[in-house]
Amino acid sequence: MDNELVSIIVPIYNVSSFLEKCVESILNQSYYNIEIILVDDGSTDGSEYMCDRYALNHSNVSVFHRPTLGPSAARNFGIDKSSGKYILFVDSDDWISKNLIEKSLKKMKSDNADITMFDFTPVRKASVDFGFIKRSFPEHAIDGYKVLELLFLGAIRPYVWTSLYKKNIFTNIRFPENRNYEDLAIAYKLFAAANKVNFIHEKLYFYLQRDKSITHTMNPADYYSLLNFDSEIDEFLSENFPDLKEKAISFRIQRLLTALRITILLDDSEKYKNIKLHLSKVFKLRSIRYITRKQFIKIILVKLGIWRLVMRKKYKELIVQ
């Protein structure tokens, strides 16, 4: 394997309890020609000093301290600072398998792919795999159009940390800043820009799901991000892949149902009506074959006004008064 440089970008914000495990897993990679870019996004819990120590003790680690601008801005900054031909994103509370880069790079080169995807293990409390349905990745490399189909049909997830990328795929693509759900807003663009994508049928990334209350989703910014995302992907597909619009219905509906739940938690009737109206425009009976049974039931309950009552009862203690 050619000894080409791989840039690993880690956005960091107040993760002192998890940062060591994350960075050590990157430093201990079996593939050695890497640069680690730590983007401290205004940490105040000691993470910033941990970054400085890593940069001081390791010549392939760089740290940049910035005011808090969010993970999208941190990732974009990391892309601009990177020198490698390839890019990997790692969230600062996660960690990676020792041979993730070696295996991903070997697989990428075998098909001359632009993106190589790998599976991941969701974990809680440091190292326990609490189970995950195995996804059906194709055995062979496919083009970006086919990957979009898999994304819309739920076979793959829109997480940017599940892939190794050729850096040049980011030439005209950046993470949207000052909004949430940034992975959703960029994943489909990256897949569409790829000539070839291949897959590794191994869980090489460990995604730590920290205990977070559902109140984490009680954020008006999430509502606007999801609504904007739906409008953007509708426009994108209309202009570039109109034949995929129906297949994307389930993907879009799932995000709109999330936005609907947020409006219930916020106890915002106007936003609820807006999302409900938007949902009715997206869902058409002719598209029923592309949505799940669970989604169909929820849509019917929404139309009957029952789903809101059920959600209000379920989350009674969390609803903003």
C-alpha cells in the first residue's frame, strides 16, 4: 500500500472524560502516515489543555483553538487545514478500531473509490455493544446514484464518521454551519458527488451513545434545521435526481415526524400545524410502497389528531409550559 497521508479531523467541545480514549485509538492505528487535527471548539472543561499536551508530545498532532462555532464549522476548518489525500472524521467521544484506516484505505484503493464506508457499533458506558441490526451493504462497489437509493431506503446511515473520503470530494461541498443535523444536510451531497463507493462489512467505529434526556431534542433550532433540510433535499432531487424523489419519501417523512415530536415537546401549536401541513404535502398514497408500516400508522394517527394526544401523554413531564 502506498504510504499516502490520511488526515483525521476531530472536533472537540468539553469532552475531557472521553477525549483520551478517542485520541489514543487514533494514535495507535496500524497505518502510521496520519495527521491528527484537533479542533478545539471553545472547550472550558480541560479538554483544551489535553489537546495541547497531545500536540506537544506527538509530531503528527496539530491543535487549533477557536471560539465555539459548532461541529460543522470545526469540521470545515479541519478540512481547510488538512494536508492528506484522504479524510476521516472522528467525533471526540467515540473511538476507532486499530486497523480502521489500514483496512479502509486498502479497500478504497482496490476499487479506486471516492468513499469507503464501514459499519459501526453503538455502545454505552465505555465498551458495551448494546446491539444493532446488521445493515446489508453491497458486496461490490457502486456509483453515487445507487448509494443514494440505499440511503433513502434506510440501508445505510447518513453519519459522516462512517466513511473514509478522498479529500477532493469536498472541493465544492462543506458542512452547513449554524444549524443542527449537519450530517443529514451533507451526506446525500457527498454520495451524489462520488463516482464510486465501496463497503467494508466490519464494525470498525465505536459510537458512544451518552445518556441524554429527550429534552435534548426540545430545541427550536432542531425544528428549523429539519424543515430546511426537507426543503433542500426536495430541491436537490428535483434538479438532479427527479426519479429518486418517491424513493426518498420514507427518508423525508422520518425527519418530519421527528420535527413534529419537537413541536409537541415545545408545546408550539403553530409549528405543529406547519409541519403537519408539510407532511401532508410530502406523503402521497402512490408513495405508500416506499414507507414503512410504522410510518404509515403514525401518519394516519397524525391525520386523525391522535398521535399528538399520545405524544403529549407520553412526554407530559417534559413539555415546555
